[in-house]
Amino acid sequence: MEADCRNLRRELGAYLEGEASPELLAHLEHCRHCQNLVEELRSIERAAPQIAETYEPRPALWKQIENAVYAEGLVRERPFSGWFRDLVREWLPLPAPALAAAYLVVLLIAGVVITFRTATPPLPAQQAASPAPPVDIAAELTSAEQTMLAEMERLNPGASPIYRNNLATVNYYIDLCQRTLDQDPGNPDVRHSLDQAYTQKADLLSAMLDPDEMRSR
Amino acid sequence: MSPSRRAPSAGLAEAEAIARAQRGDAAAFEQLYRLHKRRVYSLCLRMTSNTAEAEDLTQEAFLQLFRKIATFRGESAFSTWLHRLSVNVVLMHFRRKSLPVTSLEEASEPDEEGGPRKDFGGPDNLLAGSVDRVNLERAIERLPRGYRMVFLLHDVEGYEHNEIAEMLGCSVGNSKSQLHKARLKMRGLLQEQRAARYKEEGPANSSSRR
Amino acid sequence: MPSWAGARRFSRLLPGVLILAAFPLYAEHFDRLFSVGGYPLLSLRQISGDVVVRAWNRPEIRVLASVKGSHVVADATQQGSRVEVVSEVVGQHDESKEVVHYEIYVPAESELQLHSHDGLVRVEYVRGDVAIETRTANVELKEVAGHINVKTAAGSLLADRCSGRMEVRSTSGDLKFTEPALAKLTAYTTDGDIAYEGDFQPGGMYNLSNHAGTIELRIPKQASFDLQASSIQGQVTGDVPAVPLAKTWQSPTASPQRLAGRYLTGDASVRLSSFSGTIRIRWK
């Protein structure tokens, strides 16, 4: 039986593609082992399509591609968004580069006007919405993070307490995991926990660096 | 097995986007990206098992697409054309790293020591109920790259052997034999995974399989 | 630079522009309708306020905005199949007072990219790729299907009857999933609680983890899944199930911190992990 199975094994590929010799068909009729093999291979083929298209790249990837597309000059019309574009387009039917120049001039003017308005006094730091983490905030943040938060405090006071607290929380757990890992280096669960915390920290930092958060209002 | 369409208007939307992209419309580029990013990225990720590399390859594939889109004349389905580009990008990536991607030789592999004999059937169908998404993904990750590409293109993405042969620059016969070996290897991996899940059971429990 | 004729037109524009710049151009309320093709993208950047996005059966996106602050500009524009909605605070002002509320209707199959600082983000009945990022805004999803990605610093998430695949990451927000039909769920919060109430999909992969806080499963007695639950410094407790487990085992280093086993035929794969939190498994 095994000799027949072995002989006909090479034909199995063809059989699954729909071509089969009479010997193979005869063998399959009575050989349960080969039947199982065929069924197993078929079940793989049947199951595979369900995983097509499972993964999704992060949203920021499009931005990178878009920048490259513009940099290579593949775009033949550069739109810029905003009600202002429609307004200016209506009043000023110029070709795109001239329109861009006009837009810039207006931005400059708008910027000048806004700066000359009376600046409101800076706000007192807002109360954090969540309860304080069980950590010494100052100790948990690195000096680089302190600098970043100080800058955010200056530019966007509403945001900084939230990021300060959350960053401190994540750092606290990173420390905790790291110390546990030091005592128990092979422990995969602790390593997994540490990785999660780092990923979350990366998320937080990336949110902080979003142009909306880190800019002068 | 063409890619499933989410909305009936998606086919029209794509045709329109292609036409506008051929004229250099930025919004159309974005639309094409959104319609196909998952397929391209999934292929790249499964081949590289690394999100950073997969993103780089995805970016390269789409850039090539946008550069060449003016030459697309509809001789094949757009998604096939895009896929061909993506496959090329992946192949080039591995070639540059001097890693084999497709083993195009016909020589049969030596049997592995231990483990189930991968090309013989057994008294029971051991995979009944095991071929689910979770296990498939795990097994694909462990599949040698030489087999992975053909398996992904044929069984997962649904391309025909003549299309795969053209994409990979091999013969149709090659594609068929590689696929067969890939499936045998997948079977072995799935059996191993199944065995590993049961490893910690006591000896008395083998009869209660479904 | 513009030609002479253009310059003359431009100089006529100038006073209008200066007036516009001096008084931020905003409407207290607007209601705009955009005609869109298949699978449009709604991209929204919100500061403070509520955002509610609902599916409807028209090939249009309707944006209703209600501006409550006096130093915030709200706008909605269209580029092809992409509608962009933006709130912008002009000048140095307390963000929490510059509130804009949005109510947006989108085709059932749409892609959403929603970005909000504070308030609420609520999405109902939409099918597609949904990416939500908030600072402290809470997120509520009702019967959303597709690929859902939520990132928040301190906001909480309530996902009711969602399906497809979902990833959530938060630092201090609580995450709650009720009657989910998700094929894949990866949820992480640093010190919030996670609650999962419902069944698992065959072949589904569920990965719920936090550092501190509780992770609680409330599942039906017929749930079929492989479980790995571990808390490094916390506790793992589970109800004795009504249906005997097919196979259960404790890991070799058996401890109150670990529970692993197969329930029924192990159709789904569930992994719960915490650093110092409590993990509880309850039957409904």
C-alpha cells in the first residue's frame, strides 16, 4: 500500500488541478490514507481565501506616499483645501501657481492682522481630568519629555496636563515591567507587557507631535 | 476568485478614479490607494513578516503604480495589474537582499527528521476543523519563502497559474509543482501546530476529538 | 505673479480679505450637502464638542455644524470623494470653551478618519474603514462594521454590536465591548478596565491586555474558545462553567496568576494579559 501511495504521490498535484490518471483514481477509491491527504490539502485550499486582505497599513502611510507623489511631480493639479480656496477662485480666476502666490500673500496679511490683535493672557494650567497616577510625575518623565511638555504648555496649555499625566502613567508601567524583567529575564509575559507599554508610549508621543497639538494658536 | 467588492458602485468608482489618475489627479491617486491598500499591504506583510518593510514595499508599489498609470490600457483587470507590480516589488526587495523567494528547481526536498510525514496521508483526517484563520496565518508565517509567494498568489489571492507564471517569470508547470509542495508543507505545519496545542494533555484524552 | 489685469482684480480683493481676517469668518450654524461617489472618505478634525456620524442610504454626505464658541471656525469642503470637516480655534483661547457640535450623515459604506480632542465621538451603522483618534474624547460605536482603529490618550470606548476587525489603544480610558461580532480584536489600555460581554466568532482572535485595572469577560455558556489568561502580579479568576471543559490545564508553574484551557471546541483564540490587574471570567 505504501509503495502505491508513494508512486502516486507525485501525481497528486496533478489530481488536485483536475488531471488524474486511471491508476490514481483507482488507488484513491480504496486508500483511506490518500483520501485523507487529498481532503486535507483541499481543506487548506478552501480555507485560504478567507484571509485575503486581512491587514491594513497605518493611516499615516498615505501621507508619506502622497508626499512622494507630489515630490516626483506626478500630480498635475495641486488642490488646496479650505473655504478660502473657493472664495479666492471665485474672485480671482488665476492659474494654479499664481493662485498659490495669492494665497500666500493673503495668509501673510491675515497673520499680520491676527498678531496685532490684543493677545489674551495665558490661561492657568487646567485641572487634569483623570485622578493622579500613583507616581511622582517629575521623576517619571525624562528631561526630553519635560522639555517637550514645557513647550506644549507654552503653545497649547489645554493639552499639556493630559499628556503629562498619561505619559507619566505609561512610563511608570514601563519602569515596573523593566524592573520585573530584570529579576526574571526569560519571562515572555513580562516582555509582552513591556512591549505593549512602549507601543502605547509611542502612540502618545506621536499624538503629542501632531501639528494640531504642538502649535501656536 | 476576484476580490470581493464592498459596494456595487466600487467598480465604477475605480474606473473613474483610474481615468482621473491618468490625468494626474491627486484625489484619484488617493482613492486608488484606499481601494487597494489592504491587498497590497497584506501580501507585502505576509512575505516580509515585518510591518516596517511591508510599509516600505507598499509605498514603493503604489509609487510605481502612479508613475506608470498612464500606460495602463485595460488589457487586464486593474487589480491584477497592480498586483503584478506589487509582486515585482517584493521580488526585487528579496533579490537585493540575496534571499531566495521562489525555489524554482524541481528537485524534491529532503524529508524532515521527526514530525509527521508530510506527503503521506494518515488513518484520520487530522486537519478537520483546524484550518481556521488563526492557524493559517501562523502556518503561512512559518512557510519557507520559496513556497509562500505561490501559495499566497494562488490559494489566498486567487490567481491562475498562467498569471502567476507571468508574475514570477517561471513556467506554468513550475507554478503548479511549487503550489503542490507549498500545500504539503502547509499541511505539515498545520498538523504540528495542532499537535502542539494538544501537547499538554494527558494521555487519556485523544478520543474526544470532534 | 499675477498679470496686470490680475493684480487689479487682486487689489479689489484685498479689502475684503482684510475684513475677513479681522473677523473670523464663521457661521453659527451650517448645513451642507455633498454629492459623493462610492465609498467616500470623511475626514474630520475636531477640537471640542460632540461628533455624531450616522449612516444613511443616500449617496451624499451631509454635515450639520453648530458652533458654540466665539473663536472657532468650522468648515466642510469636498475634494472628489473626500469630504473634509475642520474646526479651528483662532488665537489663544481656552479650547474647552470653543465647542462645535457636528452631526454628519454618510453613505452606509464609507471610510471615516475622525480626530477629536475633547467631547464625544459617536459612529452608528457605518461599514468601512474607521480610524478614530482622540485626546480625551470618549468614543461610542454602535453597529459599526469593517476595520476599526481607535487610539486615545484618555478617552473611553464603548463598542456595541460591532463587527469586522478592531484595534483599540488607550492610556487611561476604559474599554467596553457589548455583543461584539468581531473576527479580530486587539484592545489595550494602560490602566483602564476592559469589559467584553458577548460571544466569540469561530476562528476569531481576541487579545485584551492592560497593565493595571480589570479585564472582565462575560460570555455565554456555549462560547467555544481557547483561553490563555495571565496576570503577572495580579489575579486570574474564573467561574466554574456550566458545561464541562473539554480540556483544561494549568501551566506547569500553576499559580493564581494563570488560567489556560479549551472551552468546548476551541474555535476562537482568546488571550487576556495584565501586569498587575485582575482578570475575571464570568458566564452570563
